[in-house]
Amino acid sequence: MFAAASGGIPLDKYHTFGLAVRTQALILPAREDEVPEAAQKAAYILGEGSNILPLGDLPPVLSTRYLRGYAVLEATSDLVRVEVAAGENWDGWVRFCITQGWYGLENLAAIPGSVGAAVVQNIGAYGVEVAPWVESIYGWNKRLQAWQRLPAEACSLGYRSSVFQMPAWQDQFVITRVVLRLKRRYEPVLTYPDVVRRKHPRLLYDPLYLYETIRAIRAEKLPAEGSAGSFFKNPILKEPELADLQKKAPDIPFHPLPDGRYKVPAAWLIDKAGLKGYRLGGAQVHPRQPLVLVNLGNATPQDLWALAQHVQKTVAERWGIHLEPEVRVLAPVPTLEP
């Protein structure tokens, strides 16, 4: 469960950027009853490390990736309530649900990371978010020194955000289980442009085909490794802000939201600012999907962070829009001894 060494533990296999950083200790509980003791030793709490940028060697890290399993709590002709361990791989879980006849998550295929991390970030893609399917969260509260079950309503699940990203909760609550309420009837969401363009009739009745279609779309745009997926959030603008942006970019795509605001694609802003394929040291703005920053194999944390800041600065100067990182930036400790 616990590994430590004077020179630190390599962390390149425990986060998707694959950077050559280390941690003072790597804590890997495999059972829920190991979590309370493990949590007290950890400064950072991760899943599969698919949404982090470590800026150097880290203090002790806990990963929940080995907490596995599930239990069906209720099953009717209309729905299933299932409790799944936080360490289950998200994409594997989505595929498993389809094989069981549990539907709703198909559009979230191929998103890297674990089930627990999916809730922390309230992942979303191709017209679907995880939030509507979450019933409750269970885990260890370090501050209270107690197990706690939180209903979804208490988790502040918003656009790529949750209560677990807030200062009072971040790295203070270890999610170990998530209860999901899924449908027993396949009701596909086929409104997203990339999906609409496929126009295949099987999408209407074959959930596995939709899952594979989403995987194919993502594979066309995203690198196989060396990234954390989308680095920036899509900006959410009020109507006057959108109007100002349209003066500079009349053809900017936008999506109206229920609250009267508008979401605009960060990838478009980055692309039209001339940054697609831009390189800095060993880091690059992905040439096919400019929302993604990539470690080309020899990037340092400083390369990636400098590139992210350059993208922010360029987009702000060109469009007057501040891009907020979706990836969590982790502060390092002083350099570990070799």
C-alpha cells in the first residue's frame, strides 16, 4: 500500500502527462479500510492522474486506482442503482454498463481516468455530463475523521467542477464509492455536431455502436498518450460578453445554456489565434486538437506550464477572453535527493 524512498518514487506511470517527476511517498490502498490511515499521510489525492500537471517532485500522493468492484443496489424494468468503487477505470466502466443493459453514459466513452475522478471533475462530452447520473458519493473525510455519504445535491456538480475542487474539500475527502442511477432503456443523445455527422442508423438502436463511435471521434482528435485531455475549460460568457467577442470574431461558434449564458469553444479561440501545433521546448499544442497540450516525450513540467501560460496570454490579447485551466496544477516540494 505504501512506498517511500530517500530519492523519491517515480511518478511518470501514475499521471498521463508522463513527466519525469517523483513523489516522496506513493500510497496505494487496495481496500476501503486502508483509506483512513493512508489519507492522513497524503498531501495530494489522485485517481489515475489523468487531469493533473505536476510542476515538479511532489509530497506524498495517494492514488485510489486500486479500489475496485461494484454492487447492484436496486434493479427494476426502468432503472438500476449501482454502487461502483472509485478506482474503476471510467472507460472500462462505461463499456461494462452497456454490456449489462445499463444506459446513459455512452457519450462519455474514452474519457481517461477513474470513476471517482469523473465525479470530482463532473466530466462531460458530446452533450452529456456525469452529474445527472450521480445519486451519492461515499468516502473518508479527513477533517472530520469520519466516513461520510453525500447526496449529489451536496456535491455542487457544475461545469467541470464540484465541491471536491474547493479549498475546504480538495485533498481532504477521499471518494471511495459512487452510486449511479442508470436507465434500462437506451435513449441516445445524438445532438453533438461530430456525432450528427456520422448519421448512421445504428446509432439510434445500438448503444455499443454509439460507444465505439465516440471512441473513434476522440481517437481522431486526441493523442494516445502524453496529455491530460482538454487542458482548458470552454469559456462561459454572458450575452454582452458574447456580443463583444462577436465583434472580433463574427463566426465564433456558441452554445446557449439554460441559465441564459453561452458556452464558446476554447479550441476555436486557440486555433484562430494561430496556436495549433505551436511548440515550446518538449511541449506542443496538439496539431489536430488545440485544446490539448502534449508532452512530445522530453517535456519538462516547466515546458508545459510555460506553454499553457503562452496560450492564455495569446488568447487574451487576441480575443479578450481568459482561458481557465481544466487540468489541476500541483505545486512541488523542494527537489528530492537523488
